[in-house]
Amino acid sequence: MRSVSIRRSLVLLASLVLLAMTVPAVHSAEGGDGWRKEFDDICGKTMAAQSLGTEELGRLVDRCDKLKPQIENLGESERKVYLRRLKMCRDLYRYVLDSKREEAK
Amino acid sequence: MRRAVLALFLTAAAAGTAAAQWQLPENLPPEEYGTLLIDRTATLNKAAPAVFSHHVHRRKHTCRVCHFEVEFNFKVNTTEITEAGNKGGRFCGTAGCHDGKAVFGHDEPNCGRCHRESRKADKKDIDALAALPRNRFGNKVNWVKALERGDIKPATHLTLPQADMTFDKRLVLEANWNNIPMAVFPHREHVAWLDCNNCHPDIFNIKKKTTKHFAMTRILQGEFCGVCHLTVAFPMDDCKRCHPKKL
């Protein structure tokens, strides 16, 4: 009876350990690839910025702002590289957006 | 006759004043133009400065790769390049560059390939320049023509592909000096090398009216076109490239 109870406890403990190991892995896979895909999608449009409409440009600026905190949480190297690039993309979209709004007045 | 002589004298005087005001940087040998000595911390760490040749690299990558995808500022010695960073996959050591796979890496036998005192190029690089379309100044290469003709096929990205640029607006700017033809700026030739965000909004920001200061004196101090056209892209001696007689 006692050995069954110990065995159950061990199985439960092992399950908990496995679960604990899996959850961060899943989380990091989502977070890890997610920011990069979003970054590539946002900054892959800079050369077409002039042909985008004001709504699209506004959405891109918002997406830059949403992505920034995620990049700020990355390791030092990635943070430095991608924050600078994200800023360059955001500044361009903001600039083209403001220029188009100015032209439309 | 007197009027003609007077007009000639005034034109010469104006040109003389302009030349005196526009102090162009000294001309380097063609194979050294655009070659930088990077020395932010090298000599402090008892190493020779790193030599970076634009004409060698621009045959393989467009400007946007290093000045957008890789984190190099336009102004030399303002990027905090470190050996640890290079070895860790940043700066020159970025994957696809000097990572030890694509091109030689940052290990012992290779140090002297970049860290050396002289700007002088290898013979094979000088020969490679000679095979490209000619220009009168800088590297004496017409890089725009070389790209258009397919003599060189530099990669436009390492990891971030971009849509082909369709914006080819050609700007025409009135010159402030008499007898100086208007300046032209073709977007098309520039976006073949650069990303829009390399120039906008930091260097050229029409919204903030920075272009009202758009004068040769400022350009020769390294602002506006002078960011590139003093040290890497064709130099200011090539007046007619920007101020053609016929638009």
C-alpha cells in the first residue's frame, strides 16, 4: 500500500517536472519567433513606404510601438541591434505619414 | 565689348569666390577613396586600426545591408564596434559576413587582414576596380552604371528582403549661386543602394524644413548629401553629376 503511494507520488512529481520544463519551452518558442516575424513583417515594408496609404502607415507605427517592449526584453545584443532598426523603420513610417497628411491639407 | 569683358570678369570673380568658399577634401588615390581607418579603441588596445574598404564591400553588398540590417552608422568611429561583438555575431561578424563561414572570421591568423596601418588595397582589388565603368573622380568608377549594367550584383539584404522600390521621383533644386545649374536628385539611383530609412527622416527631413539650410557650405561640412558624397559616393569634385547643364 505504502509503495503504491510512493510510486504515485513519484509519477506525480515527474509529471510536474515535465510540465514545468515544457511550459517555458512553449512560451519561449512563441515569444522567440513571434517578435522576429513581426519585426520582419513591419520593417520589410520600408522601401514601399511611399506607396502605402495613411491608414496602413498609422498601423505600422502602432505595430512598432507594440513591438518595442518585446525587443527591450531581449538579450543585450539583439536588443541593441533590433531597437535601432525598429526606430529607423518607425521614424520613416511616421515621417511619410506626416508628410502625406500635410500634403492632403 | 566692354560689357562682355565685365561679364567675364564678374563670372570669374563669382567662380573664384565659390571655389574659395567650397573647400573640397583632398583627393585620395582611387583605390583608397572610401577606405576607412576604424580606430575607436584599436590603438588604445595596442592593435592597428581596422581598415575598411567600401569599394571591396560594395561590390558584394548594397549600402543598406551594413547601414540598416547591420548596425553601422554612416559616420566612421561612431559605432561601438568591439572585438567581443564581432566574435559574438554582431558588426563585421554578423552571420553571412565575417563569421568564419561566408568570409574569413575573427580568429588568430586573420587579424592582420583588417588590422593594419595602411589603406593600400590588394592588387586583385585594384584590378577589379579597373574592370568597372569609368568615372573621373573618387574610385574612378561609375558605380551606378556598374550596377545598372550588371557588372556587379551586390546583395540587397542578409535576412530582410524588401520589395522592389518603385519610387523614382526626380527632384530639381534651384542653386543659390548665379551661373550654377540647378541640382538634380534622382531617387531611383539612390534606392538601388539604400533603404528609404537611411536618409529619411534623419538626414533629409522636409517636414522640419531642414532643406532651407541645404547649401554647399553645409554639405561640405558633412551634412545632407555630404554624409555620403564626401567620403564614399562620388565626391563633390564631380560638380556636373549633380549640377548638369541640361536637366
